[in-house]
Amino acid sequence: MSGKKIWTVLEMIKWGTDYLTEKGFDEARLNIELLLSTTLGMKRFDLYVKHDQPLKKDELERFKALLKRRLAHEPVQYILGKTNFYSIEMKTDRRALIPRPETETLVETVIEHCRTRLSQKDNLNILDIGTGSGCIDVALAKFLTNSRITSLDKSKDALGLAHENAKLTGTEERIEFVEVDFLTITENVFNRRFDIIVSNPPYVCESAFKTLDADIKEFEPLDALSDGADGLTFFKKISQMSRVFLNQEGWVFVETSFDQTKDVKKIFIEAGGQEVQTRKDLSNIDRVVSARF
């Protein structure tokens, strides 16, 4: 990419898409559109409305700087500092995992359950284990306006980001953030019981972690991705604590890896879970396991 050439928006999209494709990046055109729209301060749609607009020298330099970060495999969401989750714009940075579309299936499942089975309750008490960016809590608070959410994470940095997202979305008054390691939690830690437990825990097993893309394992927080063991550690702990933390007829909803649902269902059943169910995500992959305790 020559700095002397006059680059139009469309030319930059075409060149950048070919370049990232050649380097082996997936969704190359989307990556370039996002980086370029951020550089120019416009929406992706406007890139094509103003397709013949030439890039100024400072715009070209800013775009090159963003592209360099992407070429180093830094995720686009971290470069942009934001992403969209369940129709809500969320702040993203390296303090927590990037919110992903499959986790929207978890949120949607909880919302549907609460609206059908718990619609008569004036106050919903929800416990979120492993809040990360706070995307689950914010979405639930937005769409379940009678909810009160207790959100746990052992990472002070992640909780800081989650609190920022709650404040940005006007949901902070109904979310309580608690810094604690769930794996060491005791039975008497809470002074109330919950209607729902929801969790997207670290479920990548140690062997699978080594095969992850560089975008993930070199930039996203390790402790939020993997338990350093078989990937089932948190599910076992959640099943053990469910009878202690849940109200009678309370439910647990967890996100799992595509190959874990049978194991997680077995864990819940052996712990006394009833009506154990699975739900597929938009890619038709088993993603959510739920159970009544």
C-alpha cells in the first residue's frame, strides 16, 4: 500500500480484503469495513455511499495503524473497543473475553424461561457466575426489567469492565458485582436464594486450548477461557452448589462447548437435576444445557 497513491474508500476496501484474504484471515472484507469505518468515523453502509471519497493522509495513517494491529492477530473487537451483543453496544478490551453470538443463545434461553415460567414474579433473583465483560448481566437486566442480578468474577479487571458496561447501558442499579473465586466459594456466602443461575464459564479443556486461533489464545484472558483441566470443573461446582443457592424449583442455564453437552447433562443429572435439556445455537450446535434443581 503506497502512501503516495490517492486511495478511494472502495479501492481501500478491495485492496484490504484481498490482502487479508491472502494472509489467511477469515471474514476479510468485514474486517476491513470495520477498520475503515472506524478510521473515517462513519457507518459501514456509508462506506459504499461515499465509495469514491479519497482518504486523507492522516486517515490513511490511522487505517494503516489499525490494520497493523489486525495483522498481528489482535481481535477486531479489541481494536475497535466495542462490539454488539444482543442488540446492545458493549465496550470491549483485553480485561475480559469478547462477547460472542453463541452466548446470545444462552441469554435468549434465560429470557424465554423467565417470561414463560416466572412471569408472575415481581422480583427475579439471578446469579451469574463468571461475568467477564458483563454482557450476560446487561442483556438480562435490559430485557428482564424485574430482575436483580448478582454477578461473580474473580478478576478485578473484568469486573471493572463489566461495571463500565452496566453504567453505559443504564443497568448498574440492578446488578451487584462481587469479586470472588467461585471454585472456592462457601455455602453461606449469600443471604438470599436465587431463581436462576446462569453461567458461561471457562470450559475449554487444556488440550483444546493449544489448538485455538492466535486471535484468541494470545489476546483473550486465559483464566476466562480454560479451567486448565478437562473443561468440566465449573460445571461440577455449579451442580454441587445449585441446591444451596437456588430457590425451590430454581433453574440452572450454562453455555458449553459443542462436545460437552452429554458430559454436562450427566453431571447435572447425577447432582439431582431434573428436566435436563439442551438447546442449539444459530449454527445448529448444542450450546446450552439447562436443569431444574
